[in-house]
Amino acid sequence: MMIIVRIFPKGDLEESWNRVLSNVEKISNKYCSPLYLSQREESNFMTLVYDVKEANFFCDVLLRGIPTLLQVEKTRTIILLKPVFFPAPKDRPPNLQRYQVAMRARPEETENIFNRTLHMDFPSDPFPTYTAYSFGEDDILTSMLCTSREKLEQFVRDNLEPLKGVISVEVGLINRSIRLAQAEMWKKYRESRYIFKPTSEQEEYDFLESVILPGASERELETSSFW
């Protein structure tokens, strides 16, 4: 399963970000592999996304690994169920930004909304990278790429908000992300969860490459990918 951990540090967020990048092995174990680290705009937390093969062993990470490494004010944990990944359109525009689209839905319509999202006829701008049930603060979380917030919000108003049972949809910019998993592992992870194999108009695509870390060079991005 995929598990999101939102970490609210007591001290400087940038310092905590760098401590994670320098100590990935201290917040991992045989059953819990961090996939990537990200931060949402105007938020006072950072997000670690894990692949968890055995939930009981995740307690060690959450109760010992993260608090030992970081000065943590609090954490919030979100389990992503039935994550589905999407290949990318080959004709996608350059300069894409990644966004989190969080949906609240009425319980009796949540499955229908999820299935409608999976099979929606998305354009090449915006388009989804993955979606999953979240059942926490939100019901469905979708990662999407788009050239602008305004364009994505228009898509949400036209295509997601009108769906029967949708209570609310919130869009948030992911202003930086970095892969922590080994490149080959991350590639296989995505491909094993594709809703369908890429067609002649699509291709396998690492959506984390679309997010540029402020002040980071291409070499820094490469050497920061530990696993």
C-alpha cells in the first residue's frame, strides 16, 4: 500500500527537509520504502510517501525513525488505497507543474466518482499521474500535471465538481518534490499499477521530473536520489 506521512517539524522546515535527504536509511526498513519527498505551496509541513509491504513494521518508522531523525511537532498519516497510475501523453506541453487535487465525496457515490476519474477523457494539459482512495481528510487524492493553476482549476470546475456526489474539490500546488526510491524500483512501481499500458500516443513518464527544486541544479537532483 501507499502511505503518506505529513510531517510538521518544530524547527525550520528547510533543515528538516535536508535531514531527510541525508538520512533516508534511518526512516526506512525492509518492509517500508520511501518513494519520494514533497512539499505543497504555503504549507508548514513536508510529505513523505512510502511503499509499505507490512503495516505493522511501519510503526517503527512512524514512532521511532521519524521522531529520532527530526524534531517533530506532529504527524498526519494517510493511507492510499487502490492507487492507479497513468502513462503520460506524448504531446504534453513543456513546463508542467504538479498539483494535488483532493476530493470530498458522499459515501454512496465515492466509488462511482473514483471510476469516473479513472476513465475520464483527459486532455494533454492537464492530465493525471496517479489517483487513489484516501479516506482521511479527503476521499480521493489525484496527482495532476498542468501548465497553470488557472487551467487546472477550470478543468476541475468543468469536469470534477459537476460529478454526482462530489462535495468539494481542493487544488494545491506541489512546489517541490524529489525521488528517494531507486530509479528502477520507482519505474517498476508505477508501471505495475498502470490502469492500462501506454498506447501509441502515450509513454511511461516519471512525473517527479516535472517539479524543479528551488535553487537545485540538475546534478544536485541526480545525486539526491539515494535509493
